[in-house]
Amino acid sequence: MWIMLSLLGAFSQALCAAIKKKSLQTPGMNNVIGFVSFAVAGILFGLVHWLKTGSPWHADLSMRFWGGMAGYAGLNILAVWFMYRALDLAEFNHLMPFMTLTSVAIVVPPIFILGEVPTPPALLGIVVVVAGAILMNWHKETIRTAADDSNQRKQNHRGFLYFIVTALCFTFSPTAAKEAIQGSSVLFTCFLVHALIGLGFLGIILFRGETRRLATALTKRKMRRFLLIVVATGLVIVVENGSINAALGKAPVASVMAIKRLMPLFAFVIGYLYFREKNHLRKKISATAMMIVGAVMITLSK
């Protein structure tokens, strides 16, 4: 069961990013999208929790829970903010495979900080992921490529730099999620973390003086389609994070994350079929496959 939940989470993550990439390109609305979509997800999780338990809250929450929740929500706010910026710039099937760098980030710091030497499969996995990342960003300079896609290459590079922060945040958030889940329940954790992420984006809106944009999105008739798409994004977020958190409640973090590393495969298919991203296709196929295989090797070796 947890394998199917993990696969559903991987597919939903790719789908959620694709909706943002394609349908929510209204300039300057990234923080509004973050607030509304995560608020919708939090409300839905809260209603399900209330209906199932008969209470809107969870009793006897420990400091372990609040520590995990703080890390879980904070890391996700940063990750989503930088992901949205990256999606605005880069090609979809170029960008999403770099999520596999979370596997490398889990293994490499302990080598230097704790002196923990990875197992041979993990070391080989690191080499494969890094080789895939180099291949994805490698471009053979020709007159044709310089004329046709020089600007897109620059955008891809900028998006990649933003996405590095997203990958680092998502490296540590599953462990924080596990702490919160073990201190309460899957449903309550999902409810509270999404509500807090939504509030985090609301805080960004207030800090950046974007309240007029929020009011426009919520009240103007011409923004009705935009608002419906944002709400739909919240529904996909519910499926994505609900399934992953449910899987984390049933299986070890490493096992769940190994299955979720297949997300770039779903993203590649979406990029090819929906976005029609067919340039440098052979290179992207090879690089994506290498990064997925390496990430699974690293995750399963822990």
C-alpha cells in the first residue's frame, strides 16, 4: 500500500508543478498562488481530520511535535517560494530531474561533518547523479544552438540555481515530517503544516505589499479562472502531501523517498506530452534516467 501511496505522491508533485508552470503564469502572483493553494489544502485536511476524529485539534502535542512542525513548515515555505521562481524561468523537463540532488545532499554533509563514509552503492549513486546533472546542463556550442536557444539556456541556468535551494529544503523536510507525524497523526500534521505554509505566504504578501494583488485575485470577475486553477492546485497538493505523509506513517523514510525519486520520470512525460519540450531530447532522457537511478541507489543504501 505504501508503494502505491509513494507513487501517487511522486506523480502528484510533478502534476502540481506542471499546473503552476503552464496555467498560473499571471505576473507577480506567485505569493498569492502559494497562499490560496496551501490555505485550500489546509482547510480540506482540517475538515477531513475533524470529520474523522470529531475534534478540530489534537490533544497532548509534545515539544517533539512542535519542533518537527516548525522545521516542516519553514522548509516547505522556502522550498515552494524558490520552486515557483524556478518554474517561471526554466523548461519543465530540464528542471524537475534536479530534485534528485536531495539524495546527494543527504549523504555528502555527513562525510565532512561526521566522518561517515557512504557505502559503495551510495558512492556510486552520487557519481551517477552528479554525472546526470552535468549532462543535463551540458551544451555543445554550435552556431545553430547559439542562435536558437541561447536565451532559454540562460533561463534554464537561472532556474537551476533557484531549484538548488528547493532541493536542499526538500532534503530535510521528510525527516521533520516524520517527527511531526509520530507526535500526532498523519491527518493533523497535514492540516497544520499546510495551514502554516499558507500563513507563511500571507506574511510574505503583507511584507512585500502585495495585498492589492490578493484582493484582485479574490474579487475580480476576470480573475475567476485564475482563482479556480489555484484552488485546483490546492486539491492536487492535498493528494500529493497526503499520500506521502500516509506512506511515511507506514514505512521508513528511505523507502518512501526511494519511490518518490521517480517523480522526474513523470515530469519528463508531462514536459514532453503537455509542454511539447522536445529540444535536446536524447540528452534529457539520458540525464533524467541517470539521476533517477543514482538517487534510488543512494536512498536505498542508507
